Amino acid sequence: MNANYIYDIFETCEKKDLPDLTIALAHLKTTQPIPDGLTEKQVNAFVGDHYEDLVKAYKAHDRAVFAAAVAAAVLEDEEEACEDCKIPEAGE
């Protein structure tokens, strides 16, 4: 996930006083396309899944703090995906 792009979505929402981040993404992508390898659906799903943590991190208005929150969210998603893929051991 691209932490800078997601930060820019939050920043666009704040600067333009938009009602939500989906609209902010629509505004942002007119001047700054979604990074290669990502889709609008993936970005929206990621932001939605980690909304509270991302909002908390954005309040610092510090890209490094925000990037750390995105990295933690990505790790959480990877761990969840790994859990879903595990083959149950005998007796489970």
C-alpha cells in the first residue's frame, strides 16, 4: 500500500473540506493517478478496514507517523491472510 498516496487522500479531504475520503480520492485522482499496482477498490477497502488507526495517525500531520500506521496495517492484513491460509492440524 502506498502510504504517501493515502496521506494525500486524507489531506485532500481536509483541505477541500469534503464529506468523506471516497470523494477525496475521486478529487485526488484527477491530478494524481492512483499508483501503479493499486486499484481504487483496493485503496478504498484498505482505508475502510483501517479507518480509525489511519485517522488517529493523520491527526499528527506527520507523513512518517502516518507511514508507520500504514505499515502496521499492511502487516496486520498479511498476518490475517496467513491465518486464513493455514491448514488445520490433526485434531483441530
